[in-house]
Amino acid sequence: MAAITNTKAPKPTLFIDGQWTHSSSGQSRPTINPFDASIITHVDEANAQDAERAIQSARKFQDTSDWSSRTFASRAPLLKKIAELLQKNKAELAKIETIDTGKTIGESEIDIDDVTAVFEFYAEEGIKYDKPKVITGKGIPDTVTSQVTKEAVGVCVLISPWNYPLLQICWKLAPALVAGNSCIVKPSEVTPLSTIYLHKLMLEAGVPPQAIQILTAGGQSVGPTLTTHPSVDLVSFTGGLATGRSIIRSCAETVKRCCVELGGKNPNVIFSDVPLDIAIDMALTAVFVHSGQVCSSGARLIIEDKGSFANDVVAGVVERAQQIVLGNGLEQGTECGPLVSAAHLEKAKGFIEVGKSEGAKLLCGGKQAEDPKLSKGYFFLPTVFDQCDRSMKIVQEETFAPILTVERFKAGDEERAIFLANDTNYGLAAGIQTADKDRSLRIAKRLRHGTVWQNTFGAYTPRAEWGGFGWSGNGRELGSHGLDEYVESKHIYAEKDLGMMGWFQDRRKAKAKL
């Protein structure tokens, strides 16, 4: 993580109360290009005072404007306009995302297409929430109209991670905005640039300025204020387990709604009826995309040990892993970029030493890239550990790096495969690769993971919910439930005419006769 400095940011990157502004402290933080460790620019480092101002502005706007009382349908065109602007500015935005995160330009372009689809989906989905749900049936008198309506939660703090900064913040912003909430956005201090650019596009689309505030800062600078403040109604966080636990505790003090997605240690189960080339390709793609910096990365290869199949797959994965082209994400032909920061590179190195000490067999990688062309950046070689078992730290803990562990189960032992796949405190995603459709569905139903891929890995749609079991968090993003997170349900029970309820006897008349 880049250190805070007293250097003033060249342009203000905080957006508070409808205005771009510098931090009240005058401090900033450099953002680093992970390809060559060069400084891209400086962004303002917000503090508690700035966070307080943002919260007060959001609260006032939520309580006094007509933003939340408008129909969902009236806000939907804003989301459609944002989607149009995302596509119009796709080339520049993708370049910003690549320079800031290190991912390939192709990945960045896919991310922009994905978030465009998210805004389009919630523009469509939100309209459905305008129609109240009418409650009828047994126990509802004919004289009563009973209906459930949906309205905004209120002031929402949205905290996004560094690996998919644009994608993850849009998963939160699209449903929050169509529901009529006021949003305070806190991007990762490591990769804030695409979120700043997105903010400008949202303003251009016509989103009310006080409905979206942005604070660029490290978590310690503004996090405690944002998560404990009584004027904040909801906190949505995507990131690491330790920070997520802290946020949950902070939110508990004011009993505010809290949604967290905290990563995973995701199994990819491959049976021997899968053609060899497909099995190798599936294992590679599951773990090495974006250099393994994916919350749903298939970092645990759980493979059927039948004949030479497992050995052949592992050998093929090792051979192909060593051929992956590392380089500048902006250059055509690059297949993987660097890790996001120097600190994250050191963390990956630490896991290698742990794996060796635990008895895992290192087959390839396990170190920083030595190519002189990559020497300035945070490049880590694709890594494969064989002979792993469930007791190992590298099998149980999220490495968030291009590190694959291999576990094996005996031929035909489906129960063991299921046990190993579920043997994690997390439960975000899992893959099953087999030509046996009945077996695939049978296993999918028994896996304790929020998303299960059959004969593929990594695909998603904004129309289906995303989230996990166990330590992977609570709540859901995307799909209709992703919008439910940002609305409150209100039951309106109305008698058609005024009348006496008659529960208590009126004794006044009796007293008057005495």
C-alpha cells in the first residue's frame, strides 16, 4: 500500500455535497502502476472530517429531497444512460482500469461490458418494484386493503475491493441508485481511478450530485466513521475476511444493515471422464485469470486419481502454466499481468514458503518473475503445488495469487470428492467437470457454495444472485435479491372506512346515568 504524503493531489478526487474537493487535511496518496511500480497520479486521502461531511450531505439529501419518493421507473432511465456512457467511454475507461490494476486490456473491456449489463438489468428490474404486492386470502377482511411496498433503505456506504474496482462498485451502485438511496462510495485506495472516472459519468448521466459522494482513502482513514455512524443505514463491503469481520462488528453497534462478500477458497472438481485437453484448460482458466486475484478463483484442483489421468492433467497444467505470457496489460499478447502491489507480492511469496514447510511439492513457479522486462513490476510466476491435503494452510487459506493446489480422490469415490469440495470455511463458488450429467447435478445439489459451475468455470450473469456460504459472507449481490438488499419492505394495512374498534368497553355513558 502506497504511503500517505503531504503532497496535494493534482486534481480533487473527493466528491462531497455536490462538489469536487480536496481532503481537509491536504494529504494525498500515490496510485501505483503495478507493471513498473511507477506513480500514475496522486489522489486525495480523505479523513474522518471529510467522511462526516459526506454523511451529513447524504443524510440531508435523503431526508429532504424527492429522490427516494420518486418511482423506481423514474430512476431507471438514469441507469440506462450510465450504461450508454460506459460503452461510449469504453476504450479510455478500460485503459485506466488496466494501468491501475495490472490486468490485461481484454479483461478490462470485458469488465466494462459486464457492468454495462448490470446497469441495464437493474433499469429493467427496478420497474417491477413500483407495483405493490397486494395481500389477500384467509384472515384478510373484505373491508381491508393490505399491500407491501418497497422503498429505499437510506444512506448506503459502498466499499469496493482492488481486484475488480469498477465491476464490484457497479454491482452495488446500480441497485442502490434505482432504489433511491443516497450512496457514499469508498473505492480501494490501491485502485481508485476507474471509480473516479465512473463518478463523472454518473453525474453526466444526470444522477443528482448529492445522491453520490466519493471518498478516496485508506480504510483506517474513514472506515470507522462510515461504519459506526448512526446516520448511515447500510454498509455493503467486498474484500478480505479480517476487514469484513471488523465491519460487521462496527455495524452491530447501530444495528445497521450490513452486506459483506469476503472471498473464497474455491474447489474445482475434475473427474476422469473429462477429455485431457479440456481438463487442463479448465484447471488453468479457473485459477490463473487475473493472476489469481479473483475471489471465485478455482485455486483448489480436486482431481480423480484414476489410471494416469490425474498425473497427466497435472503435468499438462504445469507445462501450460510455464508458457503463460506475463507482461504489460496494455500490450496485445499479454495473458497475465502483475500482482496489484508490492505488499501483495510479498504475501504471495510467504505462502510459497508455508507450502514447502507443510510438505507440498512445488512443481513450477513459486517466485517473482526474473525476466528483466518485468523486473520493475510485481510479477509472480504461475505456481502449482502437488501432493496437497486438507490440513495445509495453502489449501485452507485464500492466497489471492496464481497458486494452484492439487488434491486427489480415489477413482469412483464421489463422496470423497464432495467432502473435499465442502472442506472449507468459505463457500463462494465451486466447479464440477464431468461428462456424466446426472453425477454433475447430484454433486451440485450437495455443495455448500453460492455458485456452482458445471463444465465451465467463472461465468456469471447479472440476472442471477451472487454470494456465498460460511466465511464468504452474507447477503447477495446481483439478481432480484441484489436489489432487495437496498430496499425496505413496508406493509400498509388499510380499513376502507373509519369506525370504532370496540376493544374496550366505553363506560362513560354508564357513569353519566348515575
